[in-house]
Amino acid sequence: MKRHEVEERERTVVRALADLRASTVTIAEAAELLGKSAPAVRVAVARGRIPAIHIGRAVLIPRDSLVRPRESTGVAPISGTLLYEDA
């Protein structure tokens, strides 16, 4: 593989990771958003109540899985109500 091909692949991976990080939150960030403790969120993830992406030891939670859009107002999901209130 040529050097420019390797560099292009590296750039692609970096962009993909940046996109993934922008659309996810960590356990600590999810706990803050939900008003729960980090251990409570970890338990909810372990039980499958909160979907998560595991990359090595890192656990990332999709932002969209933490909010529910308000159907009646049509606002974007980020302005919706939090899910997993009993996480």
C-alpha cells in the first residue's frame, strides 16, 4: 500500500471517530443528562435498558437513545423528554 493510500485511510478513520463521538455521550455525560449516578447508568446499560456502543473498554451511548421527541410539538429530539428516567 502506498503512503498516500495509508494517509487517506487514516483520515477516513479519524473522521469516522469524530462523527461517532459527536453523536454519542459517555457514561458520565449520560448520567448528568439523566440526573442519575454513573453506576446507575452502567447498570442500565448492562441490563440492556440503555443501548450502548462498546469500543474496547469505552462505552458510548447514542444521544438519540436518551431523548424522545415531543410528537405534539414536532421539536427536534434533543429538545424532547429524557428517556430512561428510572435508569
